[in-house]
Amino acid sequence: MKGRRELLVALAALLAAMPPYAQPGDRVRRIGILGNIAPVADGPNSLQFFVTALRDLGWIEGKTVTFDYRWAEQHYDRFPALASELVGLGVDLIVVTAGVTAALATKQATTTIPIVAVLIADPVKFGLVASFAHPGGNITGIAQPLAVWGKWLELAREAVPGAMRIAVIGNPTNIVYADYVAQNEAAARQLGLKLQMIPVARADDLAPAFEAMKVAHAEALVVGTDGVYFVNLREIVERARANRLPLIGAFRNAADMGALVTWSFDIRYAFRRAATYADRILRGTLPAELPVEQPSRFELVINLKTAKGLGLTIPQSMLLRADQVIQ
């Protein structure tokens, strides 16, 4: 009997240590993914962090879950039709990775299918949820840390002493654009800067945008969090380098590519957390019962190699605040 008890205890411990796979006999769940552009082999792929974290929670592609992908290919006006396609497929869950514009289109396409939105700008301000703590309805997720978008202008002025003419690119097809422009204009007035807002909705707009910066004698460039800029980040960094234009960005990997300064949140963390939301919803939790998470930590990264190439001296006070300095 003693040996049997020990065997049962050992089996129980083994089962407790195993990942919580879907129970035998459960049907394969179907997740729709609505994003901006399909990942490429040599490009950024934040979605991999979601898929990997979901697999760690027991959801194995082809065995317990399948994915249906829809990509807008940098055309934000396609989101409503793409969201409707996913709804028509009868998916169990839709994960939105392309910001507020895509999330609103999905919310309008269905009031019943659960939605998990990743890295959305203030979801209360833009009407996605009733509140962070009690989202209500069928949508929840991970918000971008709340920050005044003019913060990047402040960093530009500090990192490039004496700079007055600052260019900021913004996507006019993004529903947050008007708010983005208003916050940057307010910050520019407060900081005494001359702001140049330049619309960039897709990759084809980058060449004329940089030409406009050259004509306006821009002394620094701020790049925000729009998904179009994330997927075209390398080209943006390279064009800034070619024009000897200090770049202040909102994505951490831009600093590794050569941006002068980045102030950003952890995208990897957000996508991994989104997987835990998806897991709970697939196991029966309602989106309305899952508070929207609002990460608060930003990371300041400074690329001194880029600063040296531009002939800039980063203030010591700024270097001391940095989370990482790339030599």
C-alpha cells in the first residue's frame, strides 16, 4: 500500500508539473489574427512571442489550435473587411495586433466573438472599452503604457542641443492621428520648437517624406508607435542615417539599428501577456472579466556610436538616466 501511495503521489506531482494542455476530446480552437503586414524571414516578428507563449500554455498549432491570418498590408482602410472575414470563418477568438484602428474595426464586426487587442493606444479614450478595470463587452487586452506623445519631442530637444526644427511622421489613416498631432503641437509650443508634421501612411510615402524634411531643414526626426513604422523601421533608420538626421524612436530595436535615442515599452512582454489572455478566454473566461493591462515601464536607450557619427555630445544627465547605452 505504501508503495502504491508513493506511486500515486509521484504521478500527481508529474501531472501538476505538466503544461495545462486542452483536455482530450476538446475540439481544436480557431484563432483569427488581424495585423498590419505578414512577417518576413528577415524582418520583425512580434507575433512569434505570442505563438510561443501560447504553446507553452498548451495550445499547439495544428493539434489544439489553428490560426487564420489576415493582413492589411499597410492599408488601414482594409481592416473592416478583413475583420468581417475572420468573423465569417467562425473563429473562437480574434487577436488584433495592428492598434486602435484595427481593434475598432473588429469590435464593429462582432459583439460576440472575444477580442484580445495587443498594444493599443488608450482604449478608454478611443472607445474600445468602458474602463481598464471593467472593460465590458467582448474586448480586452494589453494597452500601450499611457504617455504624452510629446515626450519624444522633449527627448529630441535634449539629445540634440540647439535643435529647433523637429519633424514628426504620423499616419493619417490611423484613427489616433488627430490626437497624435494635437499632443505634438501642444508639446512643441511648450518646448519652443518648430514642429513639422509629415503624413506617412505606407512605405511608398517615406521617400517624399524625407525629401520634405530636407527642404524644411529638419534637425531631428521623431518616429511614433504606428505599425507601419514598425514594419518599415529599418528603411526609416537607414534614410535618417543617409540624411544625417538624428532619429528619436518609440521602438527599442530602432536603437540597435542606429537610431540615436529610443524611449519604448517592451513589445515582447505585451505579446506574451496577450497569450495568457487568449489562454484564459479559450478556457472559458469572458473578456469582460479580464481587466485591460496597462504596463507602465518605459526603457530609455541611447546609441553613442550614432551620436559620434553625427558629431553630437549627449548630455551627461541624459546618459545617467538611460537604461542602456550602446557604445
